[in-house]
Amino acid sequence: MGALPVSQQHPSVLRPFGGGQRLAAPDAVTRRELYFFELYRIFEAVLLVGFCFSPLANEMIELVTPFTAKTAGLAYLLGAVALFIQGRRLRGDRRRHVFLSLMLDLLAGTTALVAVKGLDSGIAALILVTVACSALLLAPRGAYAVALIAATAVLATFGLQAGAGGWTEGALFAASYFAVTALLQVLRAQVYETEELVQQQESDLANLTQLNDLIIRRMRTGVVVVDSNNQIHQVNEAAWHLMGNPSPQRRDLADVAGEVSRRLYHWRTFGKADATPVALADGVSEVIPRFVRLGAGNEDNTIVFLDDISLLSRQAEQMTLSSLGRLSASIAHEIRNPLAAISYSSQLLSESEELSQTDQRLVEIVRAQCTRVNTIVENILQLSRRERSRPEQIELCAWTTAFVDEYRSIQPQENDEVRAVTAPRAVQALVDPGQLQQVLWNLVQNARRYGRLPGQPARVAVIARRLSETGPPVIEVVDRGPGIPRKVADQIFDPFYTTSEHGTGLGLYIARQLIEANQASIEYVPVAGGGSCFRITLAAASASAKNVTVDPRARGQPAGF
């Protein structure tokens, strides 16, 4: 879960030396800066009006043009108040508002330099504050434009009024304007880079926290966080189910899971954990509680892990089955050599002319059982070295028709009927054609062998269609035989389960393994009125993609189960 770029999360943030986006959509910090800057402008205007109208001010300053000074002071005060009110009501882009307010500051300051004598340095210093604010609020081009206007006005005013000394003082103020602008632009860039980095880290931290919460919530192991008072602070879905789905208002661990609370007390007191399985509610699996302190800086909180015994048992069973599978494959490989010797010897023995008819019958039984054992060995070896599936996009209807045609050409039909039934529209599916052919070959063979009524030929249909208008593609093998009892149907996909004395019980098990390797599923569906249906639900392929029809003959002969 990667974090979004900062510019997408916070459009109000301006990248260093940007083009003014910060004022296009100001955030809370920018609005606060503008608010205090506008208050400062009102204070500056009040101060200027006070100097112009106060009788005490005449002792400190000289109004060169009293009317101009007083008019400019009052206009500046009214303008500052109007800009303050407008700034409170303004929403969205404020670049024009800020630029106009800065121009008003410069106009008022320049007028005061001309009309008032005795405050030249003070007014120039006030203009320096305006230049600094522009460097903080505007993009570089606008900030340097304000600095240039202020420097030109101050330099010209000082030079024309005070001669050579004035030019020097004005040049110093002009240089300070550009220096302050450059310095604040650099600081501004660094502040924004730091702000972006902090926001990026906050976003990453929030995403990481969300990811951790999701992982903990979806864990199969129950997780409960409790404090020193045994109050539950956090619980994931697995723990909630293992504790019997208690009400969210119940926060006391002793009330929700008294046995866990008792074991937690002993663990905290004596440092010993009880590993005896316990059921925390009726109808739920037994669990083994484990306790871990949350951290060195948070020792009051404890994490309680509830290990589901049923999950552990299934994992142990899977490991056992995996080991048995490897052992079975190794044993099957070792059986092949003596089995081949027995089969070859029985074949030679059957060619002897001295054998009686009874002995010939015994030799035939030996050869038949050798063939059966060899089939079992081949199935086990095939299961152990099964190749990874290579899904391809196929047009299921055309593929099914080609499969049935090939089956008819290879297998003797006698009186049996094997036909293909396809949907009128193309059905795109994603599957390994070779593995699908292997599964269907076994299903059709089983349907012909077991899916017939006594004394009647088998009728088998291989159907390719969609389960519904927008449903997944399915391929079904349907027969009109006696069907499979419900008790037997629940076990037909288990390994080595068979109802035939000549079967190995691995055919449907291998079929399910191959189908699941293709991210598909196989199920038995009883047919109304008698019969059986084995339905394979496949993954749908994109209808806009190029159609790929794979002829099953390109995959060679199907492997026997």
C-alpha cells in the first residue's frame, strides 16, 4: 500500500520555489499567517494615522504636506480594514488579494516617506517587514518584484530628499530588501521540504498502521490486547469468534474469558504459562493462550495470543500427509522394479505348455493383480511429480467439441453415446488445456464405466456453458446412470476411497488436485430424475482479449488415472 504523493494528499502545500499554489488553496497554517499579517497592517495604519493627527507627534516629526499625509493615513487605515474583512470572507485563490494588499503597503509607505519628515528610517524599516512578508507568501517572481518596487521607491525618495547621504542610506535599505527576500526564499524552501517530508512520513505511518491493523484483524490466530486492569483494548476477528462472539460493551477479560484471565494472572504473578487447551465458549474450538508484554515502554499492556487447536491440528495433518506423500512416492518407485520382474516372469510362465488349466488361471490372476498394482504406482508417482499448471485462454465450446471428437476417435464406443453440448455464444476460460483434458478423460471414462443402468448403454454429455448470464464458465460431465448416494458423494474426492474392487481411489482425488492448481473447482451435482454431474468451474478470461483455441490433440494422449 504505497502512499500517495504529497501533492495529491495536500494540494495546499507549495513545493519549494513553486508558482503560488500555496495561496491558490491555502491551508490552516497559511490562513493563520495571512490573518496576523492583516492585523499587522491595521496596526501599522493606526500608528501612521496617530503620528499624522496627534498634537504630540508634531514635536517628533514634520508633516511636509499635512493634507497628503493625513489623507494617505486615513486611506491606508480604511484600506487595511477593508482588506481584513475581505480576507475573512474570501475562499479559494488569494493570490490577487495578497498582491493588492502588498501594493497598498508599498504605496502607503512611499507616500509617508514623501509627506512625513523625521520618520524616514522607521518607515523604511516598516517596508522591510512588508518585503519579508511577500517573500514568505509569494512565489520567487512575485517576491522579487515586490522587493524591486520597494527598493526603487526607497532609493529614489532618500536620494531626492537628502542628497548624497540619502542615496547611500537608500542603497543600504534597498540591498537589505533583496537580501531579506533571498534569505527568506531559501528558508521557505527548506521549511516546505521539511513539511513535505513530515507529511509523507505521516502518510506512510498511517498506511503502515492501517496495514498492520488489517493483518492483525485477518489473522487466524486470536489476538487480544489487555491492560493491567484486565480491560480489553483491542481484539481481532479470530479472537472474537474463539471467545464466543461477546458483546462489544463487555471489556472485562474476566467477564469475557474467565479462564484466560485466570491464566494471565498466574503468568504475571509467577511467570508460568498453562499450555492446556481450553474452550472459551460453547461450540468453539479449543485454544492455548499465550502471553507477551507489549513493549519495554508499555509494560502495563499485554498481548494475548489464542492459538486455535483445530488449525494446529490441520497444519500437523498437512505436514504428515506431505511426508507420507513423499514416502509413498519413494516406496512406489522401489516397488516398480520387483513388480516388473513378477509381471515378466508370469508372462513367461504363461507361455509354458506344461502348465495345467488351473495353473494358467492362477498365472492370469497374478498378471491382473500386477497390472492393478502398476496402475496404483503410476498414479502415486504422477501425483508426486505433477507439473505446475500453465493456464491459457481457450474458447471453451470449441475446445470441448474437439475433445469429444478426439475421445471418440481413440476410445471404442460400442453402444455408448458420448456427445458435446455447447452454448450458442463463445465462452472464454483460463485453464491449462493439458490438465483439463486429463481430468475430463478420467470423468468421461468413469461416466461410461459407472454411469449406466443395468443392461443399457451409457449416455454421456460433455457440456460447456456459463453458469449464468454473467457467471463463470463451467464444463460438466453428465450421465444418466443410477447416481451416487449422498453419503458416498461426500467422500468420492478423498484419496484411496473407492466403491469398486478394481478401483484405486485416486482418480477423482488427482482430478481435484489438477483443477485446484488452475484456480478452479470441481464438485459433484446430483441430477434430477437420476444420473450424475461433475461440474468444473473455471476462471473467466477477458472477452476483449484475443481468442486462443487449443486443440487437445496438440497435448498428446491423456494420461491414465
